[in-house]
Amino acid sequence: MTSARRAALRVVAPVLGALLLHHALMRWLVAEGVVASILSAGEHTPKKILALAGFFVLLRLFVLLVLPGLLLVRLGSWIFDRVIRSSPGGARPG
């Protein structure tokens, strides 16, 4: 495998993993009716489900707020490297 493919795999694999985990947790939380049980009064909601719901909220914030920015930075860095390497000098300055 070439170094470019390895670099792309290092970027894509965690992104896909986070998105798949987000989707799986969302489907499971909806199927279990977690929102209804969290919003209802009483201590009948198991702590494990509350912890997973909290983790889902943090994962959702990461996927929606942080991940797009990280991908844009990686894409910008990749484009910048391509432009620098295709310049007449052919190598990075410095």
C-alpha cells in the first residue's frame, strides 16, 4: 500500500468509525425509548443507559462540531502539499 493510501486510511478510518458508532448508538437509543425514560420522573432509568445517553451527546457534538473542521484542515493540508510539490521548486521551502 502506498504512503498516500495509508495517510488517507488514517484519516478516513476514524471518521467512519465515529459516524458508524454515532449511527448505531442513535438507532439503539431510539429503539429503547431512552429519551422518554430519561424525561419521565423517578429513578427507574438504569445508570448504564444514562451513561450511554451522555456518551451519545458528547459523540454527537464531536461528530457535528469538531469532525468537519478536522476534515477541512486535513483536506487543506493535503491540497497545500500538492500545490507546493507541483510548484517549480518541487519541494517544500525551509
